Amino acid sequence: MDAMQGLHAAMAAVDAYYKERGIFQDRFGFGKSPALVVIDMAYGWTDPAYAGGSARLDPVIEAIQKLLPVARDKGVPVFYTTSPFEETRQLKSAADYSPKFRKWDQRACEIDERVKALPTERIIYKEHASAFGGTAFIGHLIEKRVDTLLITGCSTSACVRATATDAKVYHLRPIIIREAVQDRSEIAHEWTLFDIQARFADVVGLAETLTYLKGLSGRSSDER
């Protein structure tokens, strides 16, 4: 049995355990007032030239590209997160020590052009895994009267998971869009999605999310 077969067997066993006991079977469901967050889709993670970058995020870029125009058309608030860069600060990233890869720089913190933010959209600069950690993110969501957080980006097992978990803490409906998140490890990705959907967030397909967004009545400019 290879690693992925072993993972799927383990997930099936845990799922059977939950179903037998009738626990972790509910869904948060979509609410009436969503926001979309694009987590850490900066060049430091999307460009393989950086030590932390991976081409595994290319399909995620494509999924986010499908979400953005629909969300914007409906007046859904769109937020981005990335890491702050300070030239005077010695960042301890893997790229600093690896001559094979591009050194961590200002560009590494910039949102990938393929899913770039509009001038009216807010970029949250975070120093922790969660988009909520040490930032004003929750304040912006409250201002927009958001009840549902549509979560995209990377990495599934780290910043995506942490953001979803904190969204639940703030009584939001955390919705992770399966095709729009990814990890450096497929095992970490699959296990995290399985583990989190049972307790901390819904994991929903891209098609279902697009149908939900298209069905929204849309917000006025005053509400955005």
C-alpha cells in the first residue's frame, strides 16, 4: 500500500467512526453576506524560482481566476493576505540560505499578477499563519457585515487551516473552496481538508461555490 492509499484508508476509518457516533456531520452552509479571501498568493509561494514557491499552485490560480470576476460582479468584498517585507529586517526564509533559488525580496511578498488585487481591494499584511492573527481583518469583515468567509490560497495545512479555524472562532461560516487551495504536500493537503471539514469548516467544490455566488442578489456600492 502506497502513502496515498494508506491515507485514504485512514480517512475512511475515521469517517466511519464519526458516522457511527453521529458526530461532525453538520455543515455550516453558505450565508447571505460572503467575503472572499485570497491567502498568500504572492510570488514567494507561486513562483518556483523561490525556495518556498511551487508550480502546484497553478491550478489554484486558475480556480481563483474563475471566482474573482463573479465575486466582484456581485459586490462581494475581496481581501488578500501576504507577508510584510522590510528591507532592514533579516528574514529567516529558506531562500536566504539556498543559492539555487532566488533570494526572498520585495517581489516575493507581492500578489501574483494572475490574481492581482484591484486598487479598491484590501491587502492584509500578516506575520502569523491566520489572516486574523495580529491584523484588523475581523474589523473589516464586521464593517462589511460579512457572515460567510470563502477561503482560497495556500498553504492548506498552515495558513488556510489557521484562517478557517479563526473564522469559526469569530462565528463566521468558514467555507474552503477545494480547487482553490493547495499545499506543497498532497498528503498534507488531503488530510487537512478531510480533518477540517469534519469540525472547523465546510470544504466545497468550485462549481457549487460559483453557483452560490451567481445566485446572490448583489450589494450596492454603499454596502461594499
